[in-house]
Amino acid sequence: MNAIARSARELWGLFVEDASFTIGILATVFIAAVVFPRIGVPDAWRGPSLFLLMIFVLLENVIRSSRAARAPKNDQR
């Protein structure tokens, strides 16, 4: 039971820990599902457009995370 709870916490952390990444994914899906049909993006271009948007969201998250990891930590006690 402990392993199941630990796995559930890890899975929850993947999506909730980085809120901006989650919001970016949700916004991308919203754009693909609602905006693309309304502006008349052809069906053949919706899949590749969704893929490119997801790549941009992922790259932004990776760049932001790497900058945060390199930033000096001020741990003064």
C-alpha cells in the first residue's frame, strides 16, 4: 500500500509541482481544440500545429528549469 501511495504522490507531483508547465499544456490543448477550428486551420495542419506548440511549451520549461538549477542559492541561516 505504501508503494501505491508513493507512486500516486510522484504522479501527482509530475503535473502539479510545475504549475506553469501544466497551464502551458492545458492552454495548448485548448488552442488545438477550440481556437484552430474557429480560425479555420485545415484538418491536415491541426496535428502538426499541436505538436509544434507542445514542443515550444516543453522547450520553455526545460530552459526555465535549467536556469533555476544554475542560479546561485542564497541559503543564509
